[in-house]
Amino acid sequence: MRKLLLGSTAVAAAALFAPGGAMAQSLSGDAFASSLGSAGASMRGLEVRVGGYYRAMYNYTRQTNENNATTRLGSSDFTNEIEIHILASGKAANGLRYGVALEIENDAYRQPQAGNPATNVVSNSGKNTLAYDEAWAYLAGNWGQIRFGDEDGALGQLQSGHITGFGVGGLDSGDQYQQVIGGNQRAAFNTVNDPGDNTKLIYLSPQFLGFDAGASFAFNSNDGSNSGCDSLANATLCDRTSALSGVNTRRRNEVQAALRWRGSFGPVGLSTTVGYMGADSIKNTTGISPQRLDMYWAGIVGTAYGFSVGGWYTGGSANAGFNTKLESRTGAPVDDRNLDSFLVGATYTIDAITVGGHFARSISAGNQGITTGGRTETGFAVGGNYRIAPGLDFFAEYIQTQRKERNFDFVTGNVVSATTIANGTGIQQGSNVGTVLAGFRVAF
């Protein structure tokens, strides 16, 4: 395998595992959904394929809180990113298909602090540390497909209308957030990919009369190989924690379900999805516990003559980031308004050029200690990419985001009372970020 990893340059990351077949190549698509080649190698009866990409970018970022009394931030930087995709597939004598998919990358740009995985820091050595993003195995037959591992849930697998196929993916690519300094400066739009790659069991049905369906289950919102902590003293980090003293907004017993229909009417292709995501909360043994999470999801996209136009909406009992939210209790008021998020977008492809854009907005409770108003997050992205040669793309993109919440300072992360602001002894700052990304990607 080592020779294959180091010596193969024409190998592929192909859509071996998609029940509905391969998807079109996209700079912003699923790592295992883009058909980037065809060469493979046999190892113990399995076909092994290795692929991935190298991406180099210039970025220009302007953000709130660029300067303070002692420090200034520049606007420009060069960055690069690599991903290595390893896929292995086999077929048993009885027709059962099976395999694994691994994604290795260097974009773990904020490394967990030693001894405390919940606290992220950056170091020069950590910026290029390799880590895996997704890792899962599958079994498939005429009855559908079962996946197990660190992978997107049923909503992510069967979504429709999440328009990201321009530039490097706009608000959903994560590339802007890698450039932004300060956790409160990074917007959260609750996209279909945001629930994360927590370890889960997934079922995807075959397609019948244009319909397919899926469901997934995860015990908690963590991923990886171990328990997440070494002692009950660190119970806030433990995978299996079900109750503890204090508020913890992580999800437990997460269920996702989705139903999709795909068809065509003459030259127009249509895909639409409805779905549900629910989860229990971690109980507070000494006070108010968060509510159960109950979210609904719907999306649609139409394609014709090189255009793709679509969007999605998600809403329900949750806070930003698909976290659980507190209940309202007499004597302890909190902002428990529901989450409402949407994205609309379009792309146009002609020959080797794709251009497009999208707009997203999310309204949530935000900081739940503030009862006078919710948090509003707004963003848009426009961009394009040009296929110069097989596997070689140039891209450019502009992204703008804004976060606002009354009486909350996004620079300091503190609540600022209206009285303090009125007296001139405190300030409230929102977050505004604008980023230009331009570069090239070589996929192999």
C-alpha cells in the first residue's frame, strides 16, 4: 500500500459508493463524489484507488477586530491545502459489495490543545499536521447500502438544493473561516453539512420510481476512536456523557431521515428532498436542561441548459450550529426562539467555465442569556472556476458575512447590557468579514 500511496499519480477518487451512481466533478463537491480518474490496483481481492488534490490560494481578508492597541493584522496571505482519498472496494461471490473510504487532509488549522480537545490553538507544526476527516466502511446490495463510520448523515447524503458548485464552494467550503481570526468572527449558517462527521450508522435505499430514502443514527456528536476523555473530571468532553452539572448543548441519540425524488420533464431535471433531524440533550443535574432538538429540512434544485437553480430551508427547535437550546423557566428567562436558516443559489456552466453564487441567512437564539433579541447571520458568495486541462482548475471567489445580535459583543464574546452601552462605558460590536480567494487546484 505504501508504494501505491507514494507512486501513483493517475489514480482516482471515484464515486464507487454512491447508490445512484457517480456525481459530476466539482471543486466544492464531496471528496468521494468526483470522478477524477480510472486507474486502480488489486490487493487481496479489493480494488484500491488513491486520489486527492493539491490546492493553492491567494487570500485577501478584511474582518472586524483587525487591530487593537498593540496588534495589527495584514490582509493578504498564501495558503495551500492537500487531501488524499483512499478507496477500496470488493465483491463477494454472493454478489455482496463492500469497501472502505478514507480522507486524509492537512486543513486541521486549529489544533486541539494538549489535554483539552475542546480548546483549539494554532501552532506552526500543527498547521500542516495530517489528520483524517472522513473514514467509513460500507456493505451494498440490491437492498441498498449500509455505511458505518465518520461520515455525513442521511440529510447530507440525499440533500437537494445546496448550491455550492462554483469557486471553491462559497459559504460552505470552510476556506473563508480558515482565514478568519477569532471564533466569534466565523458565521454559522447551519448548512446540510454542519451536523458533522460524528460516528454513525447509515442506511441508503436503492432508487424506485425516482424515490430513494435514507436514515442515520449516532449516539453523540463526537467522532474518532476513543471515549473522548480520561476521567469523569473531564465529563464535558466524554462521548458517553448523558448528564452533568451545568449546561452542555451537545447532541445525544441523533437521528436523521430523508426522502428524495429525482426526475426530469423534457430538458429540465429536478431533485427535491425533505428530511428530519432529532436528538436528545445532555441533562443538567443542577439546573435548567436544554430542550430536545427537532429540525425539519426541505430543498429543491432544477437543472436545464447549463443552469442549476435551487435552495433549501431548515427550521425547528435548535440553536445555531445544530446545538440544543435552553428551556424557558419562570425566574430564569432565556431566549429559546427557534432556528430558521435558508440558502438560495444558482450556477451556470458553459464548456469549461462555471460561474455562480448563493445567499444565506440564519436567525437563532444566539446567546441565550440575552432575552431581548435573536442572532442574525447573513452572507453571500460569488465566484467561478475554469477547467484548463483534465484535473487542473483555476478559481476565484468573493465571500461576505455579517453577524449581529443585540447586546452581544462579537469581538470580546461578552454580553453588554443596554444600560452599559447607553452610559458610554461599554460597546457592542458585530462581525463583518470579506474574503477574496483565488488560485488553482490539481486533482489526481
